[in-house]
Amino acid sequence: MNTGLHLYDTQSRGVKEVRATNGKTVRIYCCGPTVYRDAHVGNLRTFLLGDLVARTLYLLGWESEVVQNITDVGHMSENLDEDKMLAEAHLTNRDPFAIAREYEARFHRDLQTLNIKPANKYPRASDSIDLMHQLIAKLVEQGNAYLGSDGSVYFAAQTFPSYGAISGNRLSALKPGHRYDYVEDGIKRFHADWALWKAAGNRSEMVWDSPWGRGFPGWHIECSAMSLHFLNSHIDLHIGGIDLRFPHHENERAQSNSFLAATGQAELAGEAVDLWLHGEHLLFEGRKMSKSAGNVVLLSDLPGRSLDPLALRLCFLENRYRGQMDLSWNSIVAADETISRWRERIHAWQSEENLEVDRARSEIARLISFAAHDLDTPRIVAQLRVLEKSQELEPATKAAIFLEIDQLLGLDLDRTPKSTMELTIEQANLIERRANARTAKDFAHSDALRNELMKLGVEVIDTAQGQEWKFVRPEPI
């Protein structure tokens, strides 16, 4: 069933309508983080893409089922034959799974801070090894994969004739020694084949038993295994950064389609994925972010500059997802000022009367239509700026429009401006006591005080600078 949401499909190279092929929900798979370090703002831009899609579908009357993987094994370094998790573990002399769980928690915290709604499931690669074994075994049985002379299992790329449909990289043009998958000559049948299961060799950490011997999964196989399993063998929409288009998504498509053909589950002319959606690269102040350049920006850097983290979200919304974006501190500061101004004005507008219901509904429908046409959020933000200054709309109507469309924007525009906050003596006392409890690391008491404040209509938000709060409806007694 068609949803009314149209997005740019990388494979067909055109805008295409998103479908709910089961007639009920839109099944979405988002490539998640490799949890060996913090997600930087470029990663977060890609993760926001899935959130915008889900929010738009909701406003169009559709539910979505979102699965986002956690890569905690199998992602090889580009220049070293070493897993990224193990590389970080060896560098810091820590257990690799302790690192993974720490950065996984920090990933979820960043998503919450940026108002990215949680996925329905976050399967971990390390918990899905059996799923990968089942998929690999079927590919071997079908003749799409084979055991190499080094004890690793490889996908036979030449068994998949339409390889390259997403990226345009045809097998005949690929050169030997491509990153991630280089092995000595003679081990693979064809130089562009890639590992589904790597033999452990001298590696003793993060390895598992398998039908082909002790080893660990290749990077690409995890997404095929988890997406097909958790989304019932078909993905309506697959989302990731443009850097994953090749080789990751190209290889994933070959694996998934071949598996469906082998098991007789193929839908939509054998395609496991109906639409491939990619977010473009992010630059920071004109340069690609890198440790060597010293310009890697994290979400946690914003509060240190007295900036609302949601200012970053507004910056992303002001740029089209499939266009390269050049972020800067100046643009984040400007976005922070815009959000503060909007909250101030909405707070004032809400006290006015004369709500023009039909006019508000018309404007809201128009803004949602912009989102439905390939997530044109820059046009939405530009139109809100026009409405903000309009002399033709009643203030109450403006407030209704801004607050309704904030279901898509996710900017917390209903948050009470700091300049208008007046706490009661009781509320102020509880906030002070909670700050003291946090300083003393008495988190149980801190949580109890948070609950008391919520009953009094104050929601406390912990930030890098300390406590912030906003007024909410008091909890019923």
C-alpha cells in the first residue's frame, strides 16, 4: 500500500513512493553505529534521517517498524586486518565488550538528547551470530558462497549478476585489493568476493564456533541477517549514510536477495529492499571531520558552549538530507538563537485568543506536504520564518501551527522559555536539593526528588552544565 511519502531511491536514481508492503506498517532498517567511539555530528545527521521518516509517516497516518543494528563485532579497519572494536580495546587496554556497552549507552543518550525517537529494536551483531550462521549456510548450500583455502567463507560475487545496481560499481571494473577484503592471491575464487565468515587464525578474542570452524562474522553479513530476521524477510525502506552505499549496501543487497531466492521468500521481483535511502556527507567549516584535523565535533560539545543541543537538529533541518552540508559553529549559534526566539514567541502567542482553526489546519497540511515530498525540511523551516513575521495570522494561529509541526521538527518548541520561568519556593527548594544529591552521587535520592518535581509540574533535564527544567502538566495525584 502506498503511504504518500516520496523519497529519493539510490537504486532507481529517482524519487519513489514508500510502500507498506504488508499493508499495515512501513518496515524500516537503519544502519546503526559501530560502538567503539562516540558518534560525531556527521553520524548523527544520518541517524536523524530515520527519525524524520518515521515522524513524517506518522503525520501521514502510518505506523513504522524500525530496526537499527548495533555493530559490536565484524567491522574491519580500512588499513589494518583488525576489527575496529579490537583495535580500540588494544589501544586502551580494555575489554572490547565493555567498550561496546559503554559507547552503545552513549549512543542512546545522544539520540535522546537530539529528540530522535527510539527504534523498535536495536539488535546487536554479537547477539545475532546464529542468525548469520543460518544465512551463510543457506548461501553455501545454494552455491552463492564457498569455503576458501584459508578457512574463511566467501560470497561468490559472480553468482549475483545485478551486482552494482546501487552504486554503479560493476564487478568487471573493480580492481583487486579493495579495502576491507584483501587477502593473498589464490585464496578467493574472484578478487571481488568478500568474507561472510572469517577464520579466527591467531585471533583469540571476539571469536565464535561455527560450522566452518572458529571465527567471526564479516561486516556486511550482519545487516542481511538482522534486517531479514527482524523485519520478516522484506525491508520497505533501508536507510544509511552515503559512505555505506559501496561496498556495504551493495554487498548486503547481493547477500539478502540471494538468500531470499534460495529460500523461496523473494518478493517484489526478488528484491529484499524496496527503497534505498542515503544521507549525504557532512563537512565542518569546509573540511571533512577527522581526528588528524582536530575538528571532530560531538553532541556533548554543544552544552559547553552554552548551546542547546537541539540547535544542531535545527541546522540539519535547514539542509536537504541528500545534499552535502557544511556545518559551522556560527550556524549552530544562529540556530540556537532561532529556537530561543521561537519558544519565547510561542509562549506569548499562546496567551492570545482568536485561533483561526481552518487557517491553521491549511498551513499545517501544506507544511506536512513539504515533508512528504522527499523530506523538504528546509522549505518547512523557511515557511515558518515567513509565518513568524506574518501580519495576516492571529498570534494564537501561529502558535497552533508551530506546535503542531513540531511533531515533525522535534525542537521542543513548547518548552517554557528560561526568561519566563518562575518557580515556587517549594519547586526551587526541591531543585536545589536534587542538585546537592547529584553532587553527592546519591542518585537514588536524586531520582526520588525528580519524581516529586514531576508531580509538581516541573520536568528536570540533566545536561553537561547541570540541571535545566521545563514546566509540564503536573502528574495526577
